[in-house]
Amino acid sequence: MAQFDALVTDPDLSATCRTLFRDGHHARAVEEAFKFLANAVKGRAGDGTRDGQALMLHVFNLDDPVLRLNRLRSTSERDEQTGYRFILAGAMIGIRNPRAHEHTLRDEADVALEMLVLANHLMRAVRRSTRVRRRRAAGAPP
């Protein structure tokens, strides 16, 4: 647990999955961590209609983002936005979904910890993101 505590530093994320991880429910700890991440994005974006991959692709869209990780002015900043958009979407598909839908899936402690560290890193990115004022469509009410 010392490694967990040293590496999973987001207090809310840790509170979500620490007991599950400690008690050996590694796949469930990972699932809950990535559900927590998705819900954090929903909350910051104010988007309760989408989830998972669709949420991440929409919210971190480069051309009309709901959340942005930086000012999106340079090529590197735009690349960062695009890269994290796909990392977040991929994490929903490749990490969260298998654990949510396959009740027999098991993770070894070291593999689960690696995924939890990724969730921690992604939470840091989400927490530093800023919400963009959405452009209104022509003729739409204010």
C-alpha cells in the first residue's frame, strides 16, 4: 500500500479505489477509478448526456472544445489537446469498459497499480483543464 499511496496522489481518486485495491479487488479498483475519471470530466464539462469514449471525444475536441488543457495556440498545444483526447477516449474503451462488462476479469496488483497511476495522471490533466465558453449557433436563444 505504500506504493499505492506514493503514486495515487489525487485524494478523491484515492478515496474511490484505495480500499478496493487494498482488499485485493484490483480490477474493480481500476474500474471505479476510471468511472470516477469519466464522472469528473462530466462534471467539469457540464455534460451529463455522454459517457466514455463519446464524452472524451466531444469534450476535448480540438475545433470546438468544451474543456481545453492549454491555450491551443501552438502546434504543441494543439497536439497535447488531441493526444489527451485520444488517451482519455482509449482509456474508457480499453481499461474501463472491459472491467465493467467482464465479471471474470482479474488484474494482478502491479498491473492494476500501473493503470491507477495512469488514472491519477489523467485526473491531474482534467483538473487543470479549463471550461470554454460554448459558441451559440446562429439564431439560438442566449
